[in-house]
Amino acid sequence: MTRKIIHIDAERCDGCGNCIPNCPEGALQMIDGKARLVSDLFCDGLGACIGECPVGAIRIEEREAEPYSERRVMENIVTQGENTIRAHLRHLKEHGETGFLEEARAFLRERGLGAELEEPAPQALGCGCAGTQVRAFQSERSAAPAPSESPAASELRQWPVQLHLVPPSAPYFRDAEVVLAADCVAYACGAFHRSFLRGRSLAIACPKLDSGQDVYLDKLTAMIDFGGIRSLTVLTMEVPCCRGLLELARQAASAARRKIPVGWVEVSVQGDVLRQLAVG
């Protein structure tokens, strides 16, 4: 059958292994110093591994492949312990795969494994660094400020925020309005949190100084197609080099199968909004 499945560019893969922990289905293994897709049967084609590749060696393609089997995947996963089971169930939930999720739950019930395994465990990126642990917070904050709220209160809803570090399938991106901000914007614009961040998720990047910007393009595309973001607003400074971030967003929106609105806000070096446009 023809279906979506991952493709690994062996020439680009540097063997870091970051993708392996993010494939609890067991479709990936490190072989001869490279990440390899070892089973079409286990790959669900949802692309959770894409955002963990620092060199952009993983992409989604459509080709002839064995049908994905949730039951075979669960037979493999239950041998890997409770945290792996939780990660897989969370993965299915975040991608809206309700059919596969029910199959997985039925499999667990058959083996007498409790429903508590569906409680999400803390999610960390492949490097294992505590500073990159995925966290969502302040979800209870009202869209309207409370009368006693400090004007300096943070509106940040998640961690991490740097575009190289955010996983495209993180729960805080699902059906979210996302701000993609150049690094300097928050320093120039005193009202950044209040005006642009309230109720939104965030990714930051520098289009001039950051390396690996081809990875940014793949990651933004994955955030649209697999992360399920609802809209993308790009915030840049007035300096010409900052426009590169807008171009990356436009390219990602064009490459993505899902179509979402893309907006652009340009900020002066003194923090004033110079223009605010819909660009896609």
C-alpha cells in the first residue's frame, strides 16, 4: 500500500542518535553509526523523530510500504517499560490517532496493564539536558488580565522556546496560535508579552547568526503538518537581515500539506510596530 513513512538521508545523518528515543514504536535503530529505518511495519509516518534531528536528515515521504500495525508495535513497546508505553500513548493522542489509540488501550487491557499508564510522563529531548525538558505551564491563565496582575507578568506558556530545541509534536503546539520571533524582538518591544505572547505558543530564532537553518525549515513544516499549529505569526526587527525568518516561515507554509494563516509583524529598534500584515 502507499502511505506516509519516514526517509533518512544516510549521507546527512551524523549518528547523533537523538531520533531514537523519540520513536517508541521501535522503527529506528542505530546501525553502523547511522540511524536506520528497520521496519516499515512499525513506522506510523507521523514524524515525531523529525524535530529531533539537528542536521535535517529525516523527512516524510509517500511510498509503497507495509501497513502500519498497532498491535505489532504494542508487542514491541510493552517489553520496553512503562515510560515507553506512556510516551507512545501520548504520541498517539497528540496526533489525533484515535483508532490506533483504542487499539493500544485494548492491547493493554488484554494484558491487565492499568489505565494509569496513560498518564503522561515528563518529556525530554534526545540530549537529556534538563534545560531542554518540555514543559507547558500557565494554561490556566485567563485571556483577559486580572485587575491585580502585574504589567510585568510573564505570558510564556512553555519551555523550551529556541527553534532548534522545540519538538514539533509538543503538546503546547497542538491547535495553537504560534509566534515565531526573532531573538531581538522581545528586547526591543517592551509590550512583547502582553501584545504578542498572551495565549500563544512561542519559538525564537536568529535568521542571521543561527546555524543549521535548513533544519529550521524542516521543523517549521513539521510543526504545521504534524504539530497541528493553527496559525503562525512571524515577528522580526526592521533590519534587513531579519527578513530571513519571514522567508523561512513562508517556505515552510508553502511546503506543508496543511494550510494555515501566516502573519508578519515588523518592529523598529525602538520597539514600535512598523507594519502588521497577513502574508499567507
